[in-house]
Amino acid sequence: MRLAMIGTGYVGLVSGACFADFGHDVTCIDKDEAKIASIREGRMPIWEPGLESLVKANAERGRLKFTTDLTDGIAGAEAIFIAVGTPARRGDGHADLSYVFAAVRELAHALKGPAVIVTKSTVPVGTGDRIAEILAEEGAPAGITVASNPEFLREGAAIRDFKIPDRIVIGAEDDRTREIMREVYRPLFLNQAPILFTSRRTAELTKYAANAFLATKISFINEIANLCEAVGADVQEVARGIGLDNRIGAKFLHAGPGYGGSCFPKDTVALLKTAEDAGVEQRIVSTVVRVNDDRKAAMADRVANALGGDLKGKKVAVLGLTFKPNTDDMREAPSIPLIERLVEMGATVSAFDPVGREQAEPLLPAIDYATDALSAAEGADALVIVTEWDEFRALDLVKLATAMRGRVLMDLRNIYDGAEAARAGLQYYGIGRGTSSSARTRLEG
């Protein structure tokens, strides 16, 4: 099939490359000439494992092209995906749909015949209806239909998620649109990927509901972590105990400094705004947002308390800046409020992240950036692990302790345990580990 992808950000570039790898003829379109030129030269605008080689392979085979010319890019396309940004709108938290609607208006004048316009971007309920209205208002040709096909990609595992999805959700209002979308995803039939056809509005809400539920699991286990610290329990063992119940599941039950990234923070707020407009209260999601905001703000206080309450003249080393490993994404990263507050409290901060420095520097200009974990720890009074990059899972704690001035290891991801840290001469602080932090859980039978 001939497909077009408007937007070469995270969703658009990954989706376009994967569709091309299925054998479709895909053109990715973006107004940013510098970005398109960079991609053509093999330089990716985002860091995602496997993406560079996937783009290169399909571009060389002629199945994946890049252009800034919308009319040329959509020529002959049976399905045109809109994958532009929908950030939180300043001032009110609603999803900013200006980029989506601008693309639709341009499409209305560039289209020459029938096609399916598909929203890949995360959009509020009713956006597909408004897109159909705009196409009619702008005089789009007959035979244009609108579908919703939300993405469920995890940064750091996006290619696998696209090719081996848990489900594919497609919101369509007529049989012809459903048939075209079924053909788009036909290569995944061999993987027996479940395809759920719904109405457009249902598909749009499904994306927000999924992210809100996962965010709820994170905030829930973080609240339980606070209780564990107060009563002398271990949150990792609690999470293991409840996660083995297949009604609950083990995923997203890892206590930490709070969720961040490009999806959960803005999508939970956007869902609340949608509910507010509909006059429907969403008390659980509202609490989830508040709990997460409070948690991220409180992380610096944990560091300060471990250092006696006064951070003036203290140096804090931070390992990991991105909101999760295997991405360079700094959007809503817990490291940002943590570091900003540490600096406000008088600390100097040295940080290291395997790939996130370029994205972090404009956001956190008042800190030092180290080239590795050991140099970040040099002369530090406390070492704080914020992002669970694989290379942080087997650090030489003895070398780190020797390099440091102080002895505090603040492990916000529970990578290590207290006994291991103590053997290296470090004073260990984990999350939700009110008892001995060495693993004791045993699963028998």
C-alpha cells in the first residue's frame, strides 16, 4: 500500500519506518527542512534503539522516503497518518490541537481523491469529528474518511511494540475505512495481533484511559512505598506479592520518583479536562496527578534529609537524567524538579546520563555534566540514582565510595540493596524499603 505519515517526531518516524519494514511504500512529511535533511543523511532526531538501522535499511530499499512537500508526499496515498505533537496547552492543560488542525486544513487543499485520514497523535474525544468538519469546510474532495488509530508505543521499546503489539485499536465509522485499515495492518496478522475496531470516539478515549490506568498503578505503588517506609515493610516484596495475581499484573508496580515522559503527564491532565468539559468527575485520575506532582517535588527533600537538612556547600551527583532508560527524552523527567530544587537549596550538582545530555543542557544549565558515573561521583557528598540505565545496575560501589567525599547513596529506583551498599562503605537509602533492603522474597512451588 501507499502510505503517508505527517510528522517525523517519535510516533511518526517509528511508525513510518515500521510500516515500510512491513513492505508498504511510505513517505514521511515534515515542515522542518533541517530535520528532513538530517534524517536523509542518517541522523535521527530522537534516540531509540534500532531506529537508525531500520530507517536506513528501508530508505535504501526505496520503501521509505522523506519530504517537506505535502502535495508530493501524499500523492496516491490510500491512508494518510497524522502524527504531529499534541502538547498540553499553556494555561489550561487541554491538549493543543493546533498542529493537528493545521495539517488537516493543508490536507484538504492538497488531496486529489479518496483517502483515509488517520489520527496517530493522541487527541481528545471528538477530535475525529472536528477533523471531518474541517475537511468539509475546506472543500476536500469526495471519498475522504477519518479514522482514529492511537499508538501504544513505549519509548525505548517502540519498534518491538509496533511489530508485536498487545492490540491495535482502530476507530472507524464505515466499512470501507475499516477494510483499508485492515489492509494497512495485514502484515501483523501472522503475529495474530488482536485488532479492535470501535467507533472513533471510543478509540480516542481508549488511549487516554490506558495511560491514565498505567499512571494510576505507578502512583498507587508509590503511595504504598510511603506506607512501607512508615511501617517497616519492603515495597518490592509487596509489589511482587500483588503482581503475581494475574488480575493485577507485575508491570508498572515499580516504586520510584514519579512518572514523567511525553505521555502520562499530559494525557492524564487532558483526560481531566475532557471530563471537566463533559461535566463528569474523575476523582481517581485527579488524585493520581496530584500524588505524582507531590512525589517529584519531594525527592530533593529526601536527599537533604539524608545529608542533615542543609545542602549549602554540598555536592550531589545525579546518575540518569532522562525520564526512563533507552531514550533521550527529558519531557517531564523527575530529574528536572529534583535538580532544580537541589540547586535552590544550595547544592552543586554533577550529573551523568548515557544519552540525555544534549536534551538536558537547555533545561538544566546550572549544573556540571560528567562523562561517566565515576567522574560525576568525584567529591560528592551524596550519589542519587534517578534513571535505571542498565550501566548503572553493576557499578563498582567501592570505587564510587572511594571517589566520594560523603557516603550517601540515594537509590530512587531500588537497583541495589542496603547490605551491598554497606559492604562498600555507603549509607543506603531506597524507596519504600522500611526493613532490610536485601532481597528476601522467595517464590516456591
